[in-house]
Amino acid sequence: MLLAGLLFACMGVLVKLGSAHFSSSELVFYRSFFGLLVVAAMLRRNATSLATPHWRSHLWRGLSGTVAMMLFFYCIATLPLATAITLNYTSSLFLTALTLIVFKDRLHLPLTASLTLGFVGVVMLLHPTLEREQFVSGLLGLSSGFLAGIALLNVRELGKQGEPAVRIVFYFNLVATLFSGLWMLQGEMHAVTLRDLPLLLALGTSATFAQIAMTRAYRVGQTQVVSTLSYSTIVFSALFGVFFWQELLNASAWLGIALIIASGVLSLKLSPKH
């Protein structure tokens, strides 16, 4: 999950660089399309079949994940970035609640406390704000977190059913490519030049390997531990902002980073042994 967090942060850097030329819908499409090409090559290299008896679970995972991603990109355009990210990262909290309801998991209070501590760190780092006129967008951002939680629940279910991570990511990228392509066609499209191809390919590649690492983590790991470690994306993103764009972090932000790291360490220490 730490590898996935680093790769998702790299993807965020590439999205920020690409946003100077492409719209949000185009970036979602190219992220999914080039990711689809990368994972298709991996499937062919590993001789992994696309045949699966669990197509319904793949479809639900693809739809929930794609709509969550679209809502997240919409909220980035209509809300302060920190607020959009914080609302999207409620997915870990929703996932914990869903696993208790769907899989009848036992509530592990120390792990739940460490997960909540990490979310407090996210809030302190990002300082989200929400104006009254942004209430509807805020609800959509919360919906993106809920749908992302459902998508992660489907990832865990597919892992329990023995589905390879590469196949799970392939079907997600396939659904995301189709739906984001329809979304992209609704607006203005910008030409893709040879100079843009390396960035778009890197965007799809980083997202794909991040998805594979995350899928593997939820498949073999303890759900609440993996959810807590997913906050590492925020830490890596903040550090990338300092390194690439000289974004300054105040004392509260550094304390938030410390809390996120502490929550990850605690979750590993407190996790019940398999």
C-alpha cells in the first residue's frame, strides 16, 4: 500500500502537469486508456486469461470506481483542492463501515482509532473549507468517497474469490475508458501532440501499477491497516508539492503529516496476526 501511495502521488503530479493543456475529462480518459494498454500488455506477457465467472463484481467495481473518479475530478474543479481530497479520502472510513456490514468483520477498536487518527492528520494537513454555496458540491465529494469505498469493497471481494490483481485492474480500466470517453466527448477536446505522449503514458502507467499494488494490498492485507496506509498518498503528494512547486507547509501541516505516519505505524503494530 505504501508503494501504491507513492505511485498515486506521482500520478497526481502528472495530472497537475497535464492540466495545463487537458481538461479533467480528458485526463480521466487518457489515464484509463493508456493504463488499459499497459495492463493488457501485462496480461499477454503473463498469459493471464480474461475469462472470469465474476463479471458482475468486476462491473460493479468498474462502475463505482469510475463514477467516484469522475465526481472527484468534478469536485477538484468546483471546490478547494484540499476539501475535494479530504472528502474523497473518507473512502477509508466508509470501507471500514461497509466491511462490518457486508463481511460481518469484527470491529477492532485500536485499528479504528488509528484509522481515525490518520484522517485527523489528513484534515490538519489539508485544512479543508466549505462555503455555503458549495454545499451540493460537498455532498458530491462525500459521494465520491462513499463510491470509492464500495469500489474498494469490491476489490476485496474479488481478491477473496481468487481473481488476479492484473485482471481486476484491466476490467476497471476498461469500464473507466468507456465511460470517461463518453464524458470527454461532451466537451472541448484538445489535440494530443508527440510531446504530450510521454506524460500521458506515464500517467496511465503510474495509475495502473498503483492500482495493482493497492489491489494486492487489499487482497492479502488487513482491511483497516491497508486503509490507514492509504493516507500515505497525501503525505507523498505534500512532499512532492514542496519539492517541485516550492509549496510551503506550516506547523499544522507538518503535525498532520506526523499524525498520518503515526497512524500507519500504529496500525501495523496493532494489527491482529493472520
